[in-house]
Amino acid sequence: MSSVKTAISVEKSLLDKIDAMAKNLSLSRSKFFAVAAKNYLHHIETQELVEKLNEVYGDGLDDMEIKTLKGMKTVMQRHAEDAWQ
């Protein structure tokens, strides 16, 4: 994989924290930024996926799902009652 140099601007106090953490993790500053960016992109992609799944499945339960859940509840209540007898 090829690397590309880039210049970014960050506040001095943030850079000091990054340098300290990178040193603590035995990483170069460049590697720290690359790992942080990769993790942040993964976080964003995961959030987008969750939002899409919520959009697809967030419309509530249909009639069949409600009926199935009620049946499961009844069966579980019977099992719980039997266990205490």
C-alpha cells in the first residue's frame, strides 16, 4: 500500500496529547493519525449501517410478529408456572 504525505493543522494542545499518546503506544505520529482516521471512518460507516437497519426495521411490528410474540409470551408464562409447581 502506498503512502501519501499530507499537511494538517491542529491545535497545539491537541497535538501535544497526540504526541504523548503516540509515544505511550510506541507509534509514530503518522501511524497514530492513520489508525485514528481508520477507526473514525469505521465508526461512521457502522453508524450509517445502524441508521439504515433502523430505517428498514424501525416501522414497528407487523400483525404476524405481534401474534408470534403473544404466543411466545403465553408459552413462557406456562413454563415459568410449571417450574414453580
